[in-house]
Amino acid sequence: MVGFHVLTNAERLDVPEIRRIGFDDLTGALAEGWRDFWQRPSHLAFLGLIYPLVGAMLAVWTSGNNSWPLLFPLISGFALVGPFLALPIYEMSRRQEQGLDTHWRAAFEVFRTPAFASIAALGVMMLIVFTVWLMTAQFIYETFFGPGSPPTLMAFVNEVLTTSAGQQLMIWGNLIGFVFAAFVLATMVVSIPLLLDRDLGTAIAVQTSLRVTLKNPLQIAAWGFIVAALLVIGTIPLLVGLSIVVPVLGHATWHLYRRAVVPAGGR
């Protein structure tokens, strides 16, 4: 029964009702995300520092292992597991909504939620997607340039920007990366916030996220582009901007969930 409960609620099959949202809901969710961030900016910036630090560690690892072709896939693919890594941020929004303690340490109470096994299952799924993306990125690079890696970052950049093979690499890499990103967006846009709010199981959470996407394809696509654009902006100042961008997006995702999924009991 434990394994079954990870997939669906152990007591009843509860399929949430979803709403049609508009583009004004996207801007509204962002505004509410900024509001939640501004209520506890120092706490959330501290939590958000995890993301630029991990990005810097990835850059150091690729440089030390002469794995420059994997630098961009690692940093961009890091966003694929972002919905799981933003879990404490969702919890902060949930707590602020319910008037609970919002000290930064309270955010880690999320790991005691009854639905954590289901959330962890989603995390494993995203980790698998992330791994497959890295393997695919390595395969694409070796298809155009063969095995091995350039000795320096500048040599790699020159190789990509000044050769026809490099242009093909960018085209195919971005196209295939878009497919991975679209899959994660469609399956995760409301999955984890839903599980924090209602312990329904992984299968119901993913199904609900897909239903929200299918009912609001243009709006969810626009949300994906907004998230991607803000993450790019956050990475420009040596990834430091992610300490603000990621918490704001985490809060905004919670509020987007609230707008897209009818609460239990139709409240």
C-alpha cells in the first residue's frame, strides 16, 4: 500500500478540478510572487543562494574535468530539476497563505509533509530526465566534433561560434533541449505545489499538471518563456541574480497553481 500511495491517494481517487486561466493570471502570479519575496527578502535570498552556488560548482567541475561541452547543458539542464529544488520556496508561500511561521528554517519543515514520498518520486523522475538530457547533449557534441573536449573554455567557445559544425550543434542542441524543457513544464507546472497542498499521489499530480497544460496551452507556453527569460537574466551577473529570480519564480508558481487548480471542496 505504501507504493500505491506514492502514485495515488491511498484512501480515495480524488481528481482535482482545473480552471481556464488567462494571461493576466500569469502577471498576477508574478506580482504575488514578488510580494511574497519582499515580505521575507533576506530569508529567501539566503535560500536562493543555493542556486548560484550550485551553478558555480558545476562550472568549476567542468573546468577541472575538461568537460566544457557539458557546461551549458549542465547549467541549462539544472532548470529541469528546478521545480523540485524550489520545494522550500513553495512551502514558504503555503505558510504565508495560512498565517504560519515563515522563518527561513520553517521552510525545511516541508520534508516532513505526508506527501514527501510522492514529491521524492517526482524528484527521481526529474533527475532521470536531467541525466538523459546530459547524455543526449554529449551525444550531440560528439556527433559533430567527435570524442574528447577542447582544452580551454575559450577554445570551446571559438569552436562553437566560428565553425559550421558549431552552428549545427547550437541548432540541434537548442531544439532537443526545448523538447526536454517542454516535457518538464507540462508535467511539473503544478505537480509539486499540488502535492504540498493535497496528498493525492504522484500520478494524480502529474495528470493534473498535464490537464492544466492541455486546457491552457498558450498560457502555459507563455509561462515557460517567462521562466526561461527570467532565469537567463538571473544568470547574467555571474549567476548571482538567481538568488532573487528563483525565489520569486517559486512563489509565483505557487500562486499560478492556486489560479489554475480549484481548491479541495471548491473553496
